[in-house]
Amino acid sequence: MKALVTGAAGFIGSYLAEALLKKGYEVTCLTRPSSNLRWIEHLTVEHLRFDLAEPSSYAGALADFDVIFHVAGATKAQSEREFFRANEECTRNLLGAAAGNTRLKRFVYLSSLAAIGPSRDGRPVGEDAPAQPVSSYGRSKLAGERAVLEYKGLMPVTIIRPPAVYGPRDTDLFVVFQMVNRGVFPYWGRCHYSFLYVEDLVQGIITAAERGEAVGRTFFLADDFVYTNDDIAGEIGEALGTKAMKIRLPCSLLPILAFVGQKIGKKGIINRDRMNDFRFSNWTCDGSRARNELEFRTSITLREGIKWTADWYRIHRWL
């Protein structure tokens, strides 16, 4: 089986490429010409160096793949226009280029819980819940989903929506590890989250690509538990051997925190768009459809995953 992975140089894409190779797939990694290939340079894969925003550059290059995993996208951007360009327009470009592939067995689109938005009633949201994204990122991922569904009659498609994903190489949750390592943890009230270790995610993505039941379907992938911000900070502190002090911040300070964060790091996790997410306290999803229809099960506990991630950060001197 020949698989194409877009965004293969990134956090999730690099793990997916590794997992596919272990399963015997022939893997081609589609990355931007400017991408840093440090996570995949040791892998025995083919490379395509194209910009998804320039479909003429890869026209005709997708005809030989059995499965296309579209992982590439923007999680951070300076404007809503940038988000939509990366997450909707580039998805449409790729779908258009893949539409002529008569051997294609599956097009898998990696979306996000952000496309649906937070739970408004405290219960984990399901796949059929009304979409109420609260950020530019979420709205752009929802637009990407709709683009995929427009091709539902032309190719077998599957949409995967993970919640917060963590693990070695991740730069988003790394910010939280840094803060806890310094003995502080920003706190603006009790929050609830669904979480997923990156290796569990990629196994779920591959399972969805291989199962006929997943054609035309959308799935949340998550473990069986809901975690509070106290749970997460506590596990990180335990793994790092530190005890973080809560720094209570009223929600009214979030715009100021976002402004400072963008000044320090324009592409960082602390930005105006992400602050829209932080205003809501329940980012949980119901993974029962994937468990029932795909027999998806996670194998990594939060404690194990956090410890392995903390160890990796220290070994690689990120901490």
C-alpha cells in the first residue's frame, strides 16, 4: 500500500509516517520546501516538496497513492485569512488534485475538536453535535471538513477529530511543561479536557483508514477519561519532580496575556485566537463511536504519556 502523508515534518505527521512504515506501507512525505525535516530525515520514505497553496506544482503527482492522509494545516496564524488559506483552501487544492486518482482507497482528513467547539452543557460533545467553533482556527478546520464532504461522492473520505494531543516533539503543551518546571501554573478556574497521546492518535488514524466502516464517517478519537487542569498540572509536576503554585488569573486578563504572548512569540500558543478557546472550561468529546464502530482503544495512560513526554523534553534539553 502506498501512502501519502501531508505535514509529515510536523509533530503528528512525523509519528504517522513512522507508524505507517512499521505496518509495511510505502510512505511518501509531502512537505513544504521550507520545512525542517529533522523528525523524518532518518526514515526510509520518498519526499515531495510542494506548497499545497500552489496546486499547479503538484498536479498529476497524486495518481499512484492508495491512501492520502491530510495532516498538514495551520494551528497558529496571524489572521483568520491565514487560517482559512491553510486549512480550507489548501485542503480543497489537495482534494482537487486527488480526485483523478482512480486507485485511491481513502482520503483521511485530520480535523480537530475545535471545529465543533467546546461543550456548552458539560457533557462531552458527539460527532453529530451542532458545530459552534469559537476561534478562527476552529472555523477554518470546520471549513476544511465541509470541503472534504463535498468530495464524498467522488472518493472514500474519513474525517478524524482529535482533542488536545500531546507527546514528545510537541511544542504546544511544552509551554505548560515549562511553566510547571518553573513552579507556576496559570489558573482561571476549573477546566475539563479530553486528551490523547500522539501514538494512540496515529494508531486510530490508521485504523480508520483501513476499516470500511469508516468511509464517509467522522470520528472523535479520545481516551476514556476527562481530565481537569489540576490533573494535568499535577501529572506534569509529578513527572518533573516539581510542585507548581497556582497563579490565579481572572478571565478579564486573557486579552492582555494574549497581547504579551504575541509580542514575545508571534506564532506561539499564547495568542489572541487561542484565548478564545481559553474562555470556555469544557473541551471534552465523546469517543464512543470510534470505540463501537472501529474498535479503537487507547493504550497509553495520562501518567505514562506525561512521564515519557517530560523525559523526552529533558533528554533533548528542551527543559
